[in-house]
Amino acid sequence: MFIQFQKLALVSFLSVALSACAALTNHAPSHKYAQSTASKYLTTSAGRHTSNYFSNPNKPGAGKAAEANDMWFRLRENFSWTIPSDNPLVTQHRNALLKSNYYFPKLAQQSQDYIYNVVQALDERGMPFELALLPAIESFYNPLAYSRSKASGLWQFIPSTGKVYGLQQNSAYDARRDAIAATPAALNLLEYLHKRFHGDWFLALAAYNYGSTNVERAMARNAAEGKSTDYWSLPLPAETRNYVPKLLALAELVKAPQRYSLQLPSLYNKPSVTVLTMDSAFSLTQVAQLAEVPFERVRRLNAGYAGPVSPQGGPYRLVLPIENAARFQQQYAQLSNASKQLVAAVAPTTTASAKDRHQVQQGETLWGIARRYQVDVHRLAAWNKMAANSPLQQGQT
């Protein structure tokens, strides 16, 4: 599943080196920018354009009901940036998007479980709704995305920046892949960069991708030469030079799909997942069985856990589809205390640990080795400080 999503992101026009969140090169924010709590992230708000028209479609106001239930509508109603639609780079990326038949359907599918909470968090903070599209640029809304620069998760935090923003990372749990934890951390980082670059969102985004110190050096170089220091004038690497135009091109199509004869797929403006707090470690395998949800979806919603069992030391947060949560709770409540204590035993036995050694044979992959030793591939990758899709060499240990 992960490899397929990675290939999709890489072949799409929006594929990038996934090296964003290098934003802290030399300067770290104070502790007030530390990771927000999950409860704050999940808190709902009346917001700016969040009319509650969930009514019978045959009654008056049905049109408003459809609009209120449409995430695309909510986004465009709250977009605030002026988009330079005639900019050559924006035009280039907009045209590339329009040529793709699968991009928007796949984006809607990938983002449905996450985008509502992202938008709610932006709404609560009064941040631009255009930023809800940033994970589409970074990871294609794939919480398991992992880059060659070791950036991970929806928001593609590199390890060092993740640690600065309170995202726990170890062999059992990586908060960068946990959307509940990573989203408030990413918004904290973006707010910090917005303030650091004196309210200029384009420069803040360039810093999110390229690093704040690097952007400031480019600005100083231009200033010394008597040139403008705005985003469009800076001498930036190709990836960063295209970073903001990609986001703006996507935002423009969401804002005015009719202008480009674009039919956007359904994307609902309502939560699709809920968060449960468990009192001990649990098996994602048994959770999937009790909740009657495919294991791959449970795994994806709880991507922060490196393996099929949550770590004994916590966190004990379990994310499930809303429509399945009640069933899981009912089924789980019927288990005896002894059965609950054995929940973790339902998962496949892990026979490997970070202390074991394996010498790579010709043609072997990390995924194959993970299956052989019955260990989660992302945990195996973390032990070896590599990406899950890294190529291996014969004789490598």
C-alpha cells in the first residue's frame, strides 16, 4: 500500500523531493511553539463559513445544505490569498494538474480522513485555508510518506525539526506520522515562520521547504545587490522556486473549477474519524477485527505506530472511522479483563529486534526481510536509519 502511494506521488506533477520542514536550520523557536495537545486539535469551532445546513435535501435550503457539506466549497469560501494566475510557474503547474485524470479523485480519497481536522485547526487559529492544501504538496496526504531526506508524515517533518516541535520519535512510535500530533506541530511551525518573515506567507512557505536561514541568506544577497527580496525575486533552488506556485495552482483550481471546466470529486466537510483513548497497549490486528474495518485502513489511521501493536509505554490513542467506533467499543467492552490484557498477543509474533543481524542476499528488499522476520517494515527501516523503500546491496548488514 505504502509503495503504491509513494509511486503515485512521485509520478504526479506535484512530486517533490519531500524535503520540507528543514525550516529550522540554525534557529529554533521558544517552548511556546511546542506541540499542541491532541484535544485542542480535535476541538471543533463554528469557524468562518461553517453553516450547519445538514437537512433533508427536499426541504428549502437544500442547496445550502449541499454547500455546507462540501469541503471544496468551505475551502474556496475562506481562501484569502491573491493568486497570480498569469504567473508562468503557476500556469505551468495548473496546466499539468488539468492534464491529470486521476489527481483530484486520488487526492480526495487520500485526504478525506484528515483534511477536516486540518481545516478545523486552521479555522481555530485564523490561519489561511490555503494551507489545508499543503499536505497535498508535501505528501499527497499520505501519513506513511517518507523521503530520501528522512522527512516523514503528512507534513514531512525531518527528524530534527520534529524533535524541536515535540514530536516523539523512537523505534516503536513516530509522531511525525501521527496526524493528530503532527498537524498542530506543523501549524505551530508555520505560525513561527510567518512571524519570522514579517507576515509574508510566501516567504514562510519557502522557509518551510528550504530552511529559514537559507531563505534569509537569499534575501540578504538580493538586498546587497539592490534587488527585491520578495519570494518571486529570490535565487532559490528549483524545488523551492516551484513550491509556492504548485500550491497556488492547486488553490486556484479549487477556488474556480468552473473556469477550467474541472469537475471536483466529492470531499465531505465533516469528520470521518474519531479518537479513542485506550488504557493499555493494543493490537491493530484485533482492533480491525472488533471494529470490522480493513486492517490497512486501521494501520493508516494509526500510522504513528511502527508495528501492529501500540508501544507498551503509550501513547494509547486509537483512531477509527466514526461509523465503526461504537461497534469497536461495544465489542471491546464485552472482552474479559484477561482477554484485554492479551489483546497485543493477537498480532503476529515479532521474532526480530534491533539487536538481530541479517546479511542481505542478492535481490532482497527491506519489505521481504521484514516479512521473513515478521517485523513491521517501518520499524525495521527505523532501526537501520533508512526509508522503507531504500534499495539494499548484497552483503549489507
